[in-house]
Amino acid sequence: MKQYSILVLVFLQTALFAQQHPVAYFTKADVAVVKNGLTKEGLLKTSFKDVKQSVDRWIGKDVDVPMPKNPAGGYTHEKHKANYILMFNSGLMYQLTGDTKYALLVKNLLLKYAALNPTLQNHPQATSTSPGRIFWQALNDANWLVYTGLAFDCIYNYLTPIERQLIADGAFKPEVDFFTVNLKDWFNLIHNHAVWACAGVGIVGIATDNKQYLNMALHGTSLDGKSGFLANIDGLFSPDGYYTEGPYYVRYAILPFYLFANALNNQQPSLKVFQRRNNVLQKALVNGLQQTNLNGGFYSYNDALKEKTFVSNEIVEALSIAWKVYGADISLLPVAKQQNRVTLSKGGATVAAMLATAKSVAKFYTYKPISFTDGAKGNEGGVSILRAGIGAQLTSLIYKYTSHGLSHGHFDKLNINLYDGGNEILQDYGAARFIGIEQKYGGRYLPESKNYAAQTIAHNTVVVDETSHFNGKEEVSQMYHPEKLFSNSANQKIQVVSAIDEKAYSNVTLHRTLWLLQLPDAEKPLTVDFFRLLSSKQHQYDLPFQYLGTVINTSFKYQAFTNNQTTLGTKNGYQFLWKEASAKASNGLTQFTFLNNSAYYTISSYTDDSTNLYFTRLGANDPNFNLRRDPAYIIRKKGTNQTFVNVVEIHGKYDTNNEVSVSAYPKIEAITILRDDADYLVAQIKINGKLLLVAQANKNVAINAAHALKLNGSNVHWIGPYTAIYNNQNLQ
Amino acid sequence: MKQYSILVLVFLQTALFAQQHPVAYFTKADVAVVKNGLTKEGLLKTSFKDVKQSVDRWIGKDVDVPMPKNPAGGYTHEKHKANYILMFNSGLMYQLTGDTKYALLVKNLLLKYAALNPTLQNHPQATSTSPGRIFWQALNDANWLVYTGLAFDCIYNYLTPIERQLIADGAFKPEVDFFTVNLKDWFNLIHNHAVWACAGVGIVGIATDNKQYLNMALHGTSLDGKSGFLANIDGLFSPDGYYTEGPYYVRYAILPFYLFANALNNQQPSLKVFQRRNNVLQKALVNGLQQTNLNGGFYSYNDALKEKTFVSNEIVEALSIAWKVYGADISLLPVAKQQNRVTLSKGGATVAAMLATAKSVAKFYTYKPISFTDGAKGNEGGVSILRAGIGAQLTSLIYKYTSHGLSHGHFDKLNINLYDGGNEILQDYGAARFIGIEQKYGGRYLPESKNYAAQTIAHNTVVVDETSHFNGKEEVSQMYHPEKLFSNSANQKIQVVSAIDEKAYSNVTLHRTLWLLQLPDAEKPLTVDFFRLLSSKQHQYDLPFQYLGTVINTSFKYQAFTNNQTTLGTKNGYQFLWKEASAKASNGLTQFTFLNNSAYYTISSYTDDSTNLYFTRLGANDPNFNLRRDPAYIIRKKGTNQTFVNVVEIHGKYDTNNEVSVSAYPKIEAITILRDDADYLVAQIKINGKLLLVAQANKNVAINAAHALKLNGSNVHWIGPYTAIYNNQNLQ
């Protein structure tokens, strides 16, 4: 270790890549652009004032750098977090105002850390396999390194060489060594934690002119390129920019990706990091935004907190940087406007200028039907978002057939979620976590997150024999992914995606096809859902609908458990569900209508008299009140092969202020299965007297295959894997 | 009956008070003002366009006037409702455009009703004691009469005398006779239904020049003035304008009050109806607005649907009329702006013009601490709203010690509710009703409304022996009211209200004092709650807190009922509560912290080791899913005399987008009762090391009485019924 320190010292002193500073967050030329922008009123100036005000409160004060003690939400955690943001902001103020009081504030704090950090052992509250030192987990230490590295770079020219050395050796080196030696395996992961760690070490490398740090950050500790930042760019995104952990985590990871890439781009433009893999970082941002609800909330599949929206700091930073490196993109203006602030950078200045002159900015981001592949090579399933309606009338149906998504993935193969008019209709629970609240398990993921939220029953997909997909084992789930059979989102009238999973259960094949149909005489699109289960053995198949809303009506009688309530099951998430009511279905059509905000939703299902129905409520076995008391509607079938055909209808309007309720009843009148075998699944749906025929080929899904069936005595023929015929008119 | 008809005919023909028309909704002069306003862009013009568009869709079409059949939400109900709005709007369009197609539409519809109405018997879905004919309840028929009367007046000059006669005899007379003969007792009530009925009959009287109708409307069917519109103005409001049914129903009743008063004012200005009882109708509007949350939602005590806000049509109409008759009131502009439309009247035109020229309009209505008396003479208790904070930071503590409030009253003597930052923190459930949704009991009040929502346990006040106040009997409750002992809202640092109820239980006196204290070193006000129970016999006292939010922490261990849940009780509302957890408290301080949106709330309670605590959840015995699954925290004490001392603390901040949680722990460290006897109740509250002494006289509450007590070895003396001393400083 001693020898290693000397080596670093040599590197620093010879200054192998002596560099102009600042360079990490912005360059001298960028600073000039921001200063010029600040001469005008507008978002840049208000953002500047907010930052300046937050820093000015601390000028001349002795800012505490406490001995680390508390978990998230506790004093020392929140103080160290506030400190790195303060240093970063004060560094920016120094560059933008030239006032040395800002540089002095950063210097004093960094010198305190230079004294503290060499004394630190693992944090007393550390519980994870990647413990931190300043914080309970190394991830937060990596955040600290990113921001203090940027702050150091901002005041580089203010510091004397001795001060630089003191800070580099005392504040940074213990953290860098800790990451790259003690936590080497963690640092070398392909995972959002590693992205943060590489960004921290790399930015510090650039800020302190330390090429060794930079090389480890780019290529991994053994410099072989199998890990490190570039390997993470290559490994965590699919070719079309889908981030394997899902939308909530792309929001989080995009910040270190963009901050470090931006520093690299300033310092080594020849690396063309933003152009890597056909601009994959640009695709990551845009695709992340496409995976948000009308309010900007990221879709909550996999571990996710629903409160997070695209006004969060990470997306503000990424948007500003993207604007600078990829050029102006007016499709981002609605996002920038809702963010209502910009970063104090060249990108931020140009976004603000554009917003100031834009004639009108749309209220909502422009969402479109879109599909992503998953996996670095794009061959590990994917996710499709079927969409109809514009503006506030948007309907989004999400169909997820991705790979597991690393440690934050859920056991939810072939899951669906439905959003309508900005409301969650069929929800994904997200994660059970109160981020930053110490009393709630130190702000960490709560046990209920793995035990309930990640389990299959918490989703809108089939659970076989009350056992989660892959038996709830991440290491197995991580090895497999469903396969898309066919899809079409080019035609607004008939959007369809079909996928199959043969690995979630060893002896059951799951095959689900989702259709979003825009019928000519309907205002809202109709969701048709075919779910085939194939097995040679007898099983129980549960298809939950995690509806959000108020029960309005059911077509069936049920038994409500009114005086005494027990759980639906005992394990794999079932232990968290109170059984509120149950029913035996009858042959034919079963309907359940609920109200969510100002619209009615009806789930119409094809059932037989062996089908059971359940209304459940979350909250059993939750002594710490960690879960929301959300409802679900579960359709249970038994058998070897089984088929669920469900239709989700959006209908009517409810306006309480004007006391108007229209079309509160569904229009679906019957569902009949005309054919259901190895070759075809065909359903006929009667809607307000008219017939809708929905048909798919199960085996021969070739795009040019011709199919001809005799159904109800008439001949039906079509080309390709599917067709939908409404009122004798082909929808295509 | 025959003779009676002839009499009416005579009245009409002799046209005893032949009148210029239009006069009911507006006059010729008013119409000129509106027309002039329409020459400019702005809210009047957009409101006009909306109305015109809604009417133009029907021009030239044969509008259905179906035989009445369905309850609310069903076709015939919604159609007749749409028809009277259509006739009214089309009448306005005729006046404002002069285009006779609008008059023709009204005439054709009125003639259809003239054919239909004489054939009608009681509505087939009628279930109430005041059945309707066109609708299931007479109240809706009264709505119909109000709007069709206004519509008739608008096209009066377009109609031939014969047409007028046909409509008056066929469309109006059967309804008027039905109200004033068949439903005479109902028509003569002092109640919002009667207000609507009088407004309907009175407006039709004005529109058809029928003085007899008008007289009955003003003075009751026997013309003795004990009932009728004027008696309702005198009987339903307290002298300061509090409406006895509460804020949700003043919203509803204000429309017929204002519409009919406006017509009267146009037709008989000498009556000075708007000046009656020192402008009580103006006070009713302003006080109704003061009883709203930041989002405009009316406080939900008594029967109330939380979705109703001051953007509802009733308040739009009342605001426009108030503007005309009482003059411009810029304090109403924030309400008008949120309403985002105005009525097509002189008042509406002036409001729109004012909004167009106003430099800036505050985001929120200006709320202030305020108290109202209840009862026509102002001597039947009242309600106080203790308030602190401005704009989005408003905290409102509502203390209700009113009389019952007629048929929509709840059994909630000495109830409190807390709103903070626009969020409901300690809620009133409101009513269980899905207005207008046919599948939900025809849109009527659901049985759970009486059985749960109106019961005492659904509130934030003490339930003795699991029995509701007045044993849940409206006719008994209606006879009594609590008495206010003392209050002060003049001092922002110490707002206080004390009231006593001796009638809710035959052998227990309830005495509650609420304090809203603004401590000098606190951001948010502190609620201190003294609740004394006085009885010579042993009782069980339950004090529920209907908190809304997520359980964050408790100072006590509890047993959670994780696998099997039963109800807290079997009757008086208790049967709807699942017992989620229970605990035995210990001597001293008991604390419960919850999170609601971005703030923490802690209820700190003085308990002893005989105190029991419960966490409950609504939903038991609710087979039709009519109730929300809301939580409660219940403190149960037993004894003869008992005292609850609770402190509700608002603390900290939780910002999920920035992942910041500050001050998540309460600052209250101890609660000690220093004296608790017939003369005094004194508590000492330790807050972050400092002491707060809160003291009240129980007996001698004279404003000038001097009190001197020896407490903790020191002498404390003060003048008046109460004092609060913080950190050795008197708060007053």
C-alpha cells in the first residue's frame, strides 16, 4: 500500500496529462456561454439564483463534517450528502462569479474530508455486501466522489499544488483505493453501482490529472476492458438504448453515465463516448422518457418508487448535457418546461434560451407506440408500449417480456400494465421502500420489497401453483428471457405483441398476446389479452389484475368475508393478501367494473364453472405497515392446458363536480372461444351487438403464412400471424 | 282541484303583475352588458362558446323526453337532467344572439313536457318520503322547475299567449300542484329541499306572471310566512351566515338561494332580499368559501362528497350574482380564476372583465382564522377554524360544536379535523355515496353512510361505551347543541376554543379545548387537545384519530393481527373496522408518527398503563365495497372521569424527487399533567428540552377572572380562562 501511494505521487507530479481546468463539469468556453446567458432574465437566471442562495447560506460558516454514524435519513448521512452537493454548487459559483469565497468554502470542506477519510473504516450501519465508509453503502460514497471530483475541478486553479496534493491524497485516495482494491469485485461489476463508482473514480482522475484513476474507471481495475465505464455502456443497454434494470433505474444511472461521459468528452473528445454504439446514451434518455406516465412518473416495473418523475435532478442534468452534445431537440422542451430549472452549463443555458423564445410548448411529452429489445445484443426479449390517444387522452399498455434486469428485477415474465389519461389502471406495485426515511429500515429496500413486490402475484401475469416465476430465484431468472413471437405497432388500429416464456416454470409454457384495438366506433382503445398456459400436468393458474379504483359492479355473486378475514395463501407473496371476497364463476362471460378517477374500466373474462374469482387486499403479514392497502382481482383456473381470454374496456365518464355519469356500463356482451388448440387461438367478442373476431396462429407465425379456418360455419382467411375483424371489416 | 285550476287561470289572464321579460335570470339591461362583454376576448367569450357549442349540437334535432323510469345514473334520469340544462342554456342563447332557433328548441321541449307532465304519477324508482315525478325524488323535480322556469322566461316574448298558457298549464302546473298540494309538508320545510322547491315554484311564478305561485314560494302554502323562501333564509343561516347543514350543503343550497333571490331582486327590488338579515346571503357565500381546503374542496363534515370544490357550477353562479348585487370583491378573484368560467350574466361579464385586467391573482383564496355560530339566532353552538401559515403553507384546524345540522348531520359533537398544506391529515369521512352512479344504489346515499360515516366512531371525537352520540338518533340530536365556554382567535400565537357538551350522553359530560399554538422557534403550529370526560359511572372512552398517511413509527410495541383479522366491534360503526393491531400503552408519553405527502405528523399522547391503542382499517362488513379502506388510530381509556391530552405536531419534510428527509422525528419529549380536577386542567409539554405549560380553568371561565396556581413548586398566575407559557414566556 505504501509503495502504491508513492506511485500515485509520481503520476501526479509528472502530470502525465496536465490539463486545462475546469474540464470535468464544464470548460472555460462553456463558462463563458453560461455567464452570457445570465445577463438575461429567464430559467437560467432563476436556476442560478436558487443555487447561489443555497450556497450563500453557508458562506463564512464552519460546515460540519461529522464522523459517519447514521443510516439514510439520519444526521451524518444527510449531512455528508448535503456537503457534496454544497461543494459542487459552490464550485460552480466560483467559476460563474469569480468570487473566491466560494472556492474557499470548497477548499475548507475538502481539507476536512482529507483529514477524515484516511481514518475511516467500514460504516457502522453497513449491511450490504458493498459497505460504504462515509455512508452506509458504497454507492453513496461513489455519489460523493462524483460531486467532490467535479467541485475540485472547479477550484483547481484556486488551489496551491500542496493543497491539491493534500486533498488528492487525503480526501480522494482512500475512497478510490477502497473502491478499486477492497471493493474491486463490486467496482468491476456491470451494474448501476459500478457506473457510479467508475464515474466517481474517473471524474476524480480527470480533476486531479490522475491517468491511472481514469484508466481504471474506463477499463476496470485490471485495465482489460471487461469491466469499467465503457463495458457498462456496452453491457447495460440494448442496441436501441433500453436499460436492463428498467425505467426507474435508467433515471438513476443516467446521471453518472452522462456526467462522466461529459467530462470525458471535454477531456478526450477523440473518444467520442457520446457516439458510442450509435448514440446509445441519447437513446437511453429518450427511451427513458418514453417510459413515463403523463405526469412524468417513470413506469414502476422492477424495483421502483412511483414518486420519481422526470423533473428529478438526474434527468435535468442529462437533458442539459444531451442538448449540448446531441444538439437542440425540441421534443424535449415539454420535459424541460415541467422541470422548471436548468443546469448551470452550456446545455442548460441553451435549453433556457430555447424555452424563452419558444412560441408554445406542449403540455405533455409526445408519447408514441414503441418497442425495445433487452440485452446487450438485443436478443434477450424486450418491452413493448402499445399506445393510443393523444395529450391527456393517452392510453398506454405496457407488455414486458424482458430478461430479469439484475438485482432490481422482478419475477414478472409477460407482465402487463395499463395507464389511461395519466392514471395507473393496472399497476405494478413498484418497490416497498421509503427512501431516506431512517425509521423505515434506514431508508433501504424493505423486506416486503423482495417478499411481496418482486413476487409474481404482485403483478398482472400468471402465477402457477402459487409459486413465483423461477421459484423467486434471481440467479436462475437472470439466465433466461421470453421470446417475442410477433408484433405490430405500425398500425394504430391494431397494435399487437405476442411472446412466449418456457423457462419461468419447468413444466409450463406461458404464451401471452396483447392487442390494443382502436375500433372505428369507439372513443377509447380496447385491450384484448390472450394468455395460454401449456402443460401436460394439472396446475393451478392465477391471473391477477392489480386494478386501482373502486368496485362499481360485478356480473357475478360473490361471498364477502365480512367479519373475519384470512390470507389468500402462505408464501411467495400470497401471505400478504387478505381475501376480501371469493366467487365461483359460471360458463361464459364474467365482468367486473371499477371506477378510477373520471373513467370506468371493465374486465370482461371468458370463464367456465371451474373458474374461481377473488377480491384481495394487501396488508396481511405486514406488521410494520410497509405496504399500501391496494386491491387486486384474481382469476383462478385449474387444468393442464388452460387459456385466459380477457378484454379490458375503458368506457364512460364520471364528473363529480357536475354530477354527470355516462356509459357506466360495459359494451362487451359476450366472449366466445371459437378455436383453442396447438395451431390457433380464436375468440369472438360481442360488443354492443357487433362482432369482433380476434385470431392468432400459435405455431406458424411467419409473416407471410396464409391461414384459412372454418369458424362458425364461415371461412376466415388471413396472411401473417394474426388478424382482427370487426363488424365484418378487417381492422388492418 | 278543478276550482283551483280556474283560479290560476284567472290570475294568469288578469296578469296581476304583468312584467317585462326576461326578468328571472337577467333583465334586458343585463343582456346588453353581456352582449357588450362578448365583443372582447376573454373568459366571458370562452364561457359563451362552451355553452353555445353544447346547445348547437341539438339544434334541429328531436330531443327525447322519455317516460320517467330510471334512478340517478340511468337513462331517463340523466336525459331529463340534460334537458333542463339544455333548455336553460338555449334560452340564454336566444337572449344573447336573438336567433329564434334557440327559442324554438326551448318551446318544442317545453311543449313535450306540457304533454308528459299531466300524465305522471310517482316515479317508479321513488323510495324517499318526498318522491318525484320526472325524477326518483322531488328534489330533482325542483331542480327541473328552477331551470325550466328560467328558460321559459328567456323565451317569453317569443311565445304566443296560447303557447304560454299551454306550457304553464301542462308543464308547470302539475309540478307546482304536486309540490304545494301533495307534498305540502315537504314544500313547507326549513331545509335545502324546500329552498329548491320554493325557488322552482317562485321562479315559475315570476316567469309566468303568476302571483299566487310567487306568494306561496315566498311565504309557504298557507302564506303565513312560517315557511317558504324567506323563512328558509331566516331559519337555515345563523346571523353570521353559517348554514346549518354545513359546507357541502351550503354549496348546494346557495344555488336556489341566489337564483331565486336574483329573480326576486330583478322583479321586486323593493324586497331587498339580498340585504335581508344584514346581507346574510353574502355572508353565506364568503363563509362557505372559508370552509374549503386549498384545492377548493369543501370541508367534508356532515354528509359530504370530497370531490366537490368551489369550481362547481353552484359557486360559479353565486359568485357572479354576488358580484352584481354586492359589488366587486377582489378577494373572490382567486376563486373565479380557478373556476375558469363565468356565467352569461351581468355579474359574470364584470368578473371576466376584472380578471382580464387584474395584474396578478393570488394562487389561493385568502383563508383566515374564523368562527361561526350555528342556529337562526346564533345560539346553537358553532364551528371554529383555527389557522396558521399562508398560501400553500396553510394549516387549518376545524373544531365543530354545532347543532346536528338537519338530516345530513353526523353524530360528531366536539369533533376536530386537520388540514395542512392542502392535505387532509385528520379527516372526516364525509358521506358514502357515488352520486349519479346507477350501479351504486342508484346514486343515492349508501346504507354505509348512515351506518358508518354518520356514526361517532367515524370522526375524531370521543365515543363512550361504543355508542354514538345521542345513540345515533337524529330527532334527539337535533334538539341539542354544545356550548362554547371560551375562545380566542385574535392572537396568532395562541388560538383557542373550548366547548362543552352535556347531552350527547345522558351520564357523561364531554369538554374539549383545542389550541393552535405558534411557538417562536417552530415553523409549523402545534395542536394541543384537552378532552375531559366527566361521569360518576365507569365507562369506556374511545378517541379515534382518522389520520391519512403511512405509519412511520410508534413509540410502543403492538400486536399486529397478521394472519387473521376481526372487527373492533359489532355495532354503531365499529363493525366496519378491521382491527389491524392493538397495544397496551405505558405510563407517560405515547407517540405515533405518520407521513402524509411531504410532511411528518406525530400524535403525542398522555397515557397510563390502562390505556389501550388500536390501529384499524375500514372495510369489514362492507360486501359491496362501498367504503374506502382508510385507517384510524384509536386511544381507549376506561374510568369515571378521564382526561385525554394529545399534541399533534407537524414536522419535517420529505422530498422523494430529491431523496431528502429532514426532521422525521418529533420534538415532543414528554407530556405531564400537572393538575386535573374540577377547577383546572394543566399540562406540561417538553419540546426539544424546552417547557410548554398549557392551562385552563374548567369552572371560572370569566374573561377577567384571576387564577393563581402552585405548579411544580412555582407560582403560576394569569387572567382569563386559559394561558400558555413557553420557555418561561407567556405566549399571549
